[in-house]
Amino acid sequence: MKTLPNYYNNSKSKSRETKKLVVIPAYCSSLGGMTVSLALLIKGFELCGASDQLCLLVRAGSTLEKYLKNAGQESVIKSIPRQGKQMLLPQALQWVAQQPQDWPLLLDNCVAVSYLPFLLKAVPQLRLSHRPVYHFCHDLALSHNPLGYLARKVTFTCLAPAAICNSQFTANHIHKLIPDIRGILYQPVDTEQFNNQPPTGSPPKNLQPILNSGARIMLTPSRLNQPGIVNDKNLRALIPVLAQLKAKGHFYHGVIIGEDKSPGQIHTRTLLESAEKLGVADRFTILPPTFAIEDYYKYADVVVSLAPREPFGRTVVEAVACGVPVVGSNTGGINEILQNFAPEWTVEPNNPMAVAEAIIKVINSTTTSDTLSKGKDWVDTYCSVAGYAQRIIQITGLALANSSLDLNRV
């Protein structure tokens, strides 16, 4: 008699397990906003008393695994050992196929072209099993290559997931790929970590020389990516802003904190060369990513984020939670956030004179503290960790599976 596959042999025993939401992240090797959001999703489930209903698949030994273990969240992660050069997604989908069919699957921003063949291959099993499938869209999923867009369109039409988006801006772009949008969930902020209380320890060592110089800190937490791509972080726009501030007699030091994965760190070299040409090399620093970014917000005078098509803008809400004003792009998700409490902080991202003038005005305005107070109230309301988890639980149907779960108790 033919032996049935493992996931059929185990289906009876697994059906008695607690229903879980299984999350497959797109990226395990980078430290960024999606990493933080996943950690806060776990914390939100804990606050809701639903930790046993969440399972996050991660690559063993990855940055994401280390980050979550460092946060004490290893109880909800399932580590998938690496098999040669194989990426996480195909192995994770194989693991999901062995789980009970009513366990919903949440694909976390799996829109890269390299993922599409594996998603297409999984479509028959996912559709035939009637497993609920959701896709969290942190990205606009746009492409300058028409074939790339067509590949996404075919894949997501076949997969037919329900979408959750991190902003209305993202939803406006993603609905042509995934029309079934179940919710707009602004990304959560841990207000215990990000707060406006005075710093209790010494400044980060790599900030100390800048602070000693007497310069104001213009902070931009962001990974360094290729200029011209759809989600261009537009970091090159910061250099002319520093030059404008210098010309106006203001002493600001631009600090970028983020990862540069380009070969030979060419993105870093290009920015430093630009700063040298415009005479602000002594006022511009690029620092590596850190798990303790809140320690840098504490010493920033302003956060500047000029990405024109940023889907959300986590650094904006983190900065506001820390009591730091933000000068940000008047387009995209950054604009969507700031329009709720500080529309006057938005600027045309490629107009360095306007950006410099906005920074000076925001720093010196007597209304900035009141605006920050309004901003903090907005963050507390719309970026709550517990509220974020509650919405995920409701959208994916976990609340229906656990009648004892009280989503109003947090």
C-alpha cells in the first residue's frame, strides 16, 4: 500500500492542536521596518493572550531569528534549517502544507519576482485545501519592468489572497494585484521602547563626537538602497539640504543609520563623495544599523525622511513617539501620516532649499511641542501594539476559533 505524504499522516493529530496563524516573512537577513513589525506582532499576540495562536517561520541562524531571540520571542518561531542555497519560501510552504488546513497563512510582503514561481507552484495545494491565505503588503509591488508586473499579476490572480496593507497609499497601488483588501493597518510602535522621556544613560559612542562639536543632529534611519528604484529612499537629497543649512549659517550634522548591502558598499561611497563635493563631508556621517535605534532618537533634533514613494514610514512614527519633530516628503506614506497632525512638516522631497527652511522653522517654532503632543496621541491611537494584533486576529479569523479570547481587555 502506498504511504501517504507526511502531512496527511499527521493531519488527524494536528487537527487537535490550537489553530494558529502561520506567518512566512519575505526577508530574514535584513534589519528593517518589517523585522520590527513582526516582533511587535508577536508582542501584540502576547498582550491579547494569544501567543499559542501564532507561528512565525524563520531561517535558522538568520538576522530575524537572532533579533526575535534577543527579544525573548523564540517560543512562537519555527526555525527552518538551510538546505544549500535554497531560499526560505519553498521550504516554508512545504512545512505549511503539513499543517491543519484551517490554519490561516499570512505571507508577509512576498512580492519579489524571485518568489513568484514558488507561490505559483503552491497554488494548487493551497486552493484545493481551502486554506485561508492572506498577504500583508508593506510594498507597492510596482516594477519599472512590465514583465515583472505581469508576473505578479498572474501569480496573485491565481493565488487570490486577501490583502492587508500598511497604508492607504499602499492599498491604492496594490488593489490591481490583490483586489480583496481586508484592512489598512498602520505599523505598530512600542511606546515602552520609543518614548519622550529623557535619556537615562550616556549617548551612543559614535554620536558623542558629533554632540561634542555642538552640531544639531539631523537623523535619517534608513537602509541604503539603489537610487531610482520604486522605493528609492532618496538619501542623496540629504546632502544638498546640509549644504543649504550650512550656507544659511546653521550647524547641522546629518546622520544616516542603516544597512548597505551593495557590493563594496558603493551606495555609502557615493553619498560620502557627494558630501565631499558639496563641502559638507565634515557634517555627514553614515552609521551601521542597530537594535537600539531609540538611543539615537533621544539625541536627534529633527528626523528627515525624503523618500517620495515610501509605503508607510516607520521612522516617522517612532520619531514622534520619542518627541522628535519630522520633516518628511509630501508624497507617499510619509505624507499620509503627517497629514493627520503636522501637514506643515511636509516638503517637496527634491527641493533642498524648502527642506532646509522647513527644518529651521520646525526647530524654532513655538507650536512644535503642541504638534508633537497631537502626533503622539495619533501614534498611541493608530499604532498601538495590542490594537494591531487585535485587527490581525479578527481579519484572519482566529478570534472565531477561540471563544475565550477577549479582544477588549487590552
